[in-house]
Amino acid sequence: MLIDRRQAAAALRSALNAAPIVLLTGPRQAGKSTLAREVVAPEAADVYDLEDPRDLARLAVPTQALDNRAATIVIDEAQLRPDLFPVLRVLADEHRRPGRFLVLGSASPDLVGLAAESLAGRVAFVELHGFILGDVGAVELDRLWLRGGLPDSFLAGDDASSNRWRDDYITTYVRRDLAALGFGMPATTMHRFWSMLAHYHGQTWNGAELARSIDVSQTTVRRYVDALTDALVVRQLPAWYANVGKRQVKAPRVFVRDTGVLHRLLGIGSRLDLERHPKVGASWEGMVVEHLATRPDVRDATFWSTHAGAELDLRLELDGRVVGVEIKRTDSPTTSKSMHSALESLELDHLFVVHGGEHRFPMAASITAVPASGVMLADNAASGLDPA
């Protein structure tokens, strides 16, 4: 099954046409290497895979090996050799043309090392996630939700094969990949922590409770969640703080970014298991949050919550508008006191209720219900959340 990742390919081409160095990040097995081969023709590329000893040998003298002005130099798993980045800066300045270096990394830009100030103005950033609904089509929404967007999981021949792949993925991540990224946590403890964190998916971070559960300090569990965040498999959604005279939650909400990984951490193996699980609503919410938070026109997605119970799943600034998003899996959503409180307290231009049905309809003044499939198929958040 060939999947056309149109939006991701367009974003990568745009970055390569604009900057001499492009950093393409994403979690392991998200398809970074495949996308790079699709966008950069093999005859126009010189590829180095830093997990391949043969390519490491070719880089014995990096200033010579990487000074190929006729090709795009592709460096895969770049976080394994951060010492190369000063070399890229020098070479990019000596012969400055767009798309000279394409660097692939399985971690956040800060962890990979290309966010360093020395490369300011020379590097463009593109983040690749798993498949999105625009890649696979609206008819695959349920499959995408259950299996997640990692290509090998989504494309597996059946649910059992997908489950086995994701189980192996989680095990490999805690035993090998986190260590390769520089995190030295015990694999067994990290597996327990990630599994427990899945039960807090969509909830406000509570480090004290998690620390007690695995018998470590709060500092240690903070280090664990930050490691998974830097590895791009967990999202910490920050709280929005407004001067509204109410006691507000300031801790982030935590989400396992890929719903397929979330479901295996929770022991969910089928659609029936998912429908019966108490985290089914939080799983659905996380899928929509991830699709919206990664849209090209969204930079600072936040949530809002007060200790009195008012809350908003997402606050977004889009094209000069401030919009709120509430996420409901039901196909017949209704308004709530909390929605009206968010509208007034946060001075929202509009509030959207993203739901599991098929129809768009007005719910109240400045509140519109929109189907999740339409929002997730949009090329950007602004077009998906248009009050018109």
C-alpha cells in the first residue's frame, strides 16, 4: 500500500528551497528516511547513515567527506554525531545554497543539537509524525485511531500483526533507542513508567503520584517524562494562564503522542477492547490534539483549566484569531457552562466543538460543532477551524 504523504513532502521541499541546512525530526520509525528519498532524488543526494559503520568510516575526515557542493548531503540519525554540526555551519557558509544539507534526527531539535545558536539563520526545522488522516483518507479514521500513525503499525496485514510490531517497538525504545539518545534510565523502570504514564494520558501532570507508584523521586520522574518528550513520543501540553481572577491549573497535560503506542501500553489490542476501555475518550481527545497541535500554522497550543472545574481542551491563535477547541467523541455534543466560561474568560473569537459525527452545525453564539474528520483532513488548523 503506497501512501502519498503530500503535506509532509511539501513542507520538506519548501524548507529545502529556503535554507542551506534542514533538520527533519520525528520519532523512530515515523518514515523520515523514506520521505527524504522521496523528496531528494537519489542521483542528487549523498547519504550517510550514522548507524552504519561503513558510513561512519567515510566520515573519518568530515570536512572533506561533507564538502560535496553538487549534491544534497543527507545525514541520518544525526544525534549520534553532534560534533558534525560545526562542520556543517562552516561548509554552509563557504558555499551557501538552499538545500545543501538534510539532517534527520529521532529527537527534538535541542537534543539533536541543531538548534544551537551558532546555526541561527542557517537552519530550517520540519517535524514528521506518523501518518495523518490527510495521508490515508477519511475512511481510515478508525484504523488510524486504533493502530496509530507509525507506518509499519498502520500498514500491518491485521490487528494482531500491528499489535506485535508496536509491542516490539516499545521494548526496543526503552532498551536501546533511549540509550542511543543519551538517556541512561534502567529499561525495566522506564517501561513501567511509560505504561503508567499512559494511564494519565490527557490528564494534568502529577509527578508526586507517579513517583510514589514506581518508588523514585519526583526529580527522577520529571527526568523520565522529559526524556520521552525529547524523544518525541510524549507531548506535554502547557497550560495557558490568564489574568481572570480565578485559581488556574499551571501544570501541563501529558499525552502519549501516537494512539497506537498508547493502546499497547494500556493493553488494548482491538477496537472492541478500545470501546470498552475507560481511557477511550482520552484516547480520542489525544488523537485530535496531536493532529491540531502539529498543523503548520500552530506554534503554541495550550489548554486552560481552573481549580473550580472550568476548562478548555485547546487554546489556539490562528491568523489573528484566538479560538478554543473542545473535543467530544459523541456525535451529538451539547454546550456546557465550562464552554461559556472559557469564551468569556479567555475572550475567544470562537469556540469549536470537535466531535465524532459527520455534520457541522451552530450550537450557540460563537460556538460551532465541527466533525473531527473534517478538521483532521484540513491542510492547516485555520482552514479546519473556520467559523464561516
